[in-house]
Amino acid sequence: MRFERVKLEAFKNDMAMYRPINFMSGDVEKAYEGIKIPVRKTKYSAGYDVCTPVDVVLPSGQRRVIPTGIKAVFNEDEMESWHLQMYVRSSVGIKDGVVLTNGTGVIDPDYFMGENDGDMMLALLNTSDKLVKYKAGDRICQAVFVLHGITSDDNASGDRTGGIGSTN
């Protein structure tokens, strides 16, 4: 398992689709160059810190989808037993009142094979009564690799054909 930047073209497409900020094409390329690969800050940390590649402004009660420009890549032998879970950092949730709109993000091990090159999105919701701002490079979420089981009678044989929501 490892983290990589998505392809520039995928990042541009995701930024155009979700438009987390007003930008010009040069701004997207600058944001792309500044993408930080997630790292753990201490040797006993479970989570890898995920940063926003762009400035984010979240008015009270508003939601924004932020492309991170990062994908989780799984080796073939890891794909049946591992996935990635995304959580907001405690400081983001407790101090700022910002949550992930889906509670916990689950990144399937074949997500990086989808049409958006596996760009891990942060769907943030401001539940507080104040305006919340983050700067490009701020640590927003943490990503945790998790083992999962599969039932003995499982017979799933489909292949991923797209990005978010593509498995219906």
C-alpha cells in the first residue's frame, strides 16, 4: 500500500467538477505541485495526515467537496483484505465543527483504478455557526489502512468502472 499523486489531468477534472474554490488553470497546476503525500507524524500514529491542496472556506451549514490529488494504491495481494478509511482529524471535528458528510470515508482498494484516477475526496460539512477557513497544506483528515474480512460464500466478481458512487 502506498500513496501517490493522481495524474494532473485527473486533478484538473476533479477541480473543475467540484470547484472548491474559484481558480484559473495556473492555480490548479500550482495546487497540484504543492500536494503533500500523507505521512504519519509519530511512530505510533494509526492515521496518515491528509492535507487540503487548496484554500478552503466553509460557511456555516455549507458543504464542499475538496479533491486531495492523492490516491491510495494497493498491490494485487492486498486488494482482497485491505481498504482505507478517512476520518476528520479531532481538531477539525472538535474545534471547528467540521465533519465528513458521509461520516467515515471508505476507499475501496480498487478505487484508484477508476475514471478519476482514485482522487480521494474530502466531502466536508461545517456544522458550526461560524465561518471556517483552511489554508492549502493544512491537515484536515487522517487516513487509516484497515484489514477487512470477506464471507466464505462471497462471489463478487464485478470490476470497478468509475469513481465515486460507480458501484451503485
